[in-house]
Amino acid sequence: MALFGAQLVFSMVMASVLQKLSPHFSFGRWILVGRLVRYLHPTDQELKTSAGIPSNSSKGKGHRKSERRLNQNNEPFTVPRNIDLTLETAPVETLDLMHLQYYSEYQWLLDFSLGSAFIYITTEIYSTLFHVQGELNLSVLWCFMVVIFALKVLFTLTAMYFRTEEGGERMICITFGFFFLVAAMGVLVVDEETLEFGLDEAYQNFSTGAQRFLEDQGLDSHGVVSFLTLKIILAFTCALLGAFLTFPGIRLAKTHIGALKYATDSPVLQTLLHINFVFPLLISVLWVKPFIKNFLVQQNRSIGGVIINDEIFDTARLWIIVLFCLFRLSLMLKYLQSHLNTAFSKMEVMKKEAGRISSIELQRMVVRVFYYVTIVALQYVAPLLLLLFLTLMWKTLSDSSWASFFDFDLPADAPSNPANQTQPPSSNISSISNTAIQFTLALTQLKNVFTPVWYKGIFSFYCWWICSAWFVTSAFGMVYYAQISD
């Protein structure tokens, strides 16, 4: 218990809550159910009535709900494309979502992320109030699992485009993957005085710690991986992230255009939507040292009476990313409703065309929009959660602070007694305690290799890259759909 302290209790309670409460309450289900409106596909009877086609049988309204199920046994027929038909609407219900593809992944990702966020906040409050020292921060493990789940979801969604019969989506992913590989290589050769990631200092710190660790183990050390090798590894991981963010960014652009279209009567909402779209670009600019940091830090600028220094500037970047994630999450329903409204838009476009269309094709055109809503939700929220929890890991592992803006110092932690940590255990100590002590010593040695400086450089770079790649793909989507509309 000394190794984890009260954090183990928080984790066990949250694991129990996720197991017991998920069948009754789901944060992901709560977002969708009752807050979105979907368009219902027209039944065969409604199509025949609107097209003036004689019907063989007449059924009452009580059978309308069952008629909406696509029946492969019904003989298809054609109707004019300019048919005078109004689609009915209905609120999204739980039963409507249960059979949708990737709904279980969406629900689990949202619910687990909410539980992880609760554990992180609780651990931060606990660590601040009781000045915990020497305990393994379990909230980092929860954040890491959210990152892994988000990456798995993004990989699954990207792999879905590779399984399609048409190769257009596949080529787009590959093209953007190579584009981001070249872009990452270009970014990594930029001097730290221009783009301040802290990778140079992080590598030097890691290299020194790793060499000292190998020497302590009695191993000959000729140096760890070179800085060039590290940059190559970073470039390839950035290419993968860029490929994963390709269609989420393009989808965001499409729903953004639709959300603006349906918000013409609300200038405030339009402004919020525009801010939401360009926010990642504004975050990326915070790493451009000549523009922002040199202006605020080196010239000793003050905001609210607080002189901006390096620590306060780093804290500001953390807060801005967290606020951006919460802000974009708050607009999630607007973008999802924009996607559902495309069923109505497709019908309006079809009415302007000449010719006829099969009844089954028309019904599928409408219903396919709703069947895709969970994929759109995952493409919206997965990059968001990936960025948010990488930022939380950045803050914790780099020993940063959320309260650098305030002019007070927290009481210093009591110094630990190394003798008590390294003395051999007595004969009455259990084997579990021996294992815990050995694990603590091994963890201490690893901390000398993976230092806060190392974590700060790595996580800072990846957070910047996700914001930049997400905005680039979104901007490409805006240009693409603007050309289509013209």
C-alpha cells in the first residue's frame, strides 16, 4: 500500500463503478440519446403514394414502423427523382444505436475516458493536499490506457478504408501518410530557437541518464541511440498519426460546413464554430518561439500582474490545450447533428435532378447516414481524447504545475530518508513487501533515465504534432468540399 497509497483505492473504486454502472448509465450513450434527431427513410407505401403509383394493399399507421425495415422480398420499383416527399424525423433512442457498427467501441471509449479523467482529477487533488512523495502515480497508467484505446480506434477506422472495394480512400491515407512523413522530417530539422519542443535537451538528458544506468549495471556503454535515429523514429510515428488523422480531419471539415449552414440565424454559434475550427492552429503557434515566447518571456511581459516566465508559459500551454479539448467536446452535438442533416440535404439535391431512382436505393441513401453516425462520433472524439490525455501525461510526467499563475508556494514535501528505502528488510517482512521495495528501487533507477525533461520534450512534440496534423487535414477538407460545392 505504501507504493500506491490511496491511489490504489481510487483505481479499485473506479474499476468497480465502470463494471457495475455501465449497464445503467453511459456517458457516451447520454450524449447521443435524446439529443440528436435523425431522418427516417420513407416506406414503400409512402413512396408509392407520393409518386402516384397504385398500391396493391393498404395498411394502417400501426404498421408504419415495421414497414420502415428494408425488406429484400419486396419487389423494387422506381420513383421520380423530383418526388414531392418530406422525410419524417425522430429522436435518437438507445435501441436505434445498439446495432450500429462501432457503437460498443464508442461507448467504451467515452465511458473509460470519463472514469480516467475522474481518477486523474482525484489523484491531483490528493497529491496537492497531502504532498505525496514516493508513490507511483496510477493516474498516468489510466491516461496511458486511454491513449492506447484512442490509437486503436483510429487504427481500426483507418483500416476500414483499406478494406473498401474502391481504392480512393486507401490512396488518400497513403498519400497523407507520406506527406506527413516528409513534413515531420522537415519540422525535426528546424532549430529549437524557432520551434521550441525541447527535444535537444530531452535527448541529452536521456543519453546521459541511460549511459550512467548502463555503467552502474557493469555494462560497457558506447552510447545509446543517436539523435538522428530518434528523429527518424519520431518522423515515422508522426506519419502514422497523420494517416490516422486524415479522415477525422476531412470529416470534421464536412460537418463544420454543415453546422455553419444550419447556424445562419445565430451569429454567436457561427463564431464559436469558427473558433473551434482554427483553435488547433492557434495552439500550434504557441510553439513558434519568435512569435509568442520571445515576446512574452524575454521581454518580461505581465498579465494580470504576473510576470510571464518559462514555467508560467508552459502551464499556459497546458491549460489552453485542455480548454480547447473541453470546448470542442461541448460542440460535439452540433457536428453530429450536421452529419445527420445530410440525409435531408441529399434528398433536396436529388429533387433537382432528372430521371428516376430505385426505391431501395433511395431508402438506403437516407438510412446510410444514420448508420454512419457512430463512426463520425469516433472520428470526432478519438483525436480529442488522444490529445487531452497526452497533455495530462505531459503535465504529470514532466513535473509541471497547474498553479504557476498564482503567487504562492505550496509547502515543501518532507525529505525522504534514503537509508530507510535502501536498508535490507528484516526477517518478519513479507515477500510482498520485499517485492514492493525491489520494484520501487528499480523504478527509481528508471526515473534517472526517463526524467521529467525527457517526458516534457516528447509529449510536447506529440501534442503540437496532433494539433498541427488535425488542422492540416481539416483545412484540406474545407478546400475539397468548397470546390465540390462550386
